[in-house]
Amino acid sequence: MKFIVFAVATLASFVTASPEASGETTKCKPATYRCQSSHKGWEVCNTSGQWVFAGACPARTVCKFNEANGSPYCLPRGFKAVKDGEDEM
């Protein structure tokens, strides 16, 4: 009987420590990037499928994500990128 209680308690600790229990139900694709929601830095997806801190943007810059190449960039606040086919002036 003690073994069953121990086994149930052990399994319960694994369930409560899982990403699903913390509200993070979807895993990311390893080696992909994203900007933090605060736009003060960026994150990378580790081999376990979890987002982890990867870097901070310098002062007076914000993180902007380039969908075309899947990379985050720290750019000056208010920076407006020119899209292909648009005139720069």
C-alpha cells in the first residue's frame, strides 16, 4: 500500500511540473527565434521545445522580427523598413 501511495505521489509531481500544467501547451520548433512580448530582447527555442532568453536589445532600440528570414533584429524605435518594390524616398 505504501508503494502505491509513493508511486502516485511521484507521478503527480511529474504532472505538475510539465509545460501543460503551467499553461504552455504548445512547443516551439527548436532553433527558431522570436521577439519577447516586451520587444526588449529575443528568445530562441531550445531542443526541448521551450522558449528561452537569447539576448537583450541595446538602449533606444526594440526587437523587430523579420518574417522573410526568421530572424529578430534590434532596430531604433520608430524605424520603418522599406519593403521590396517600394521606393525608398
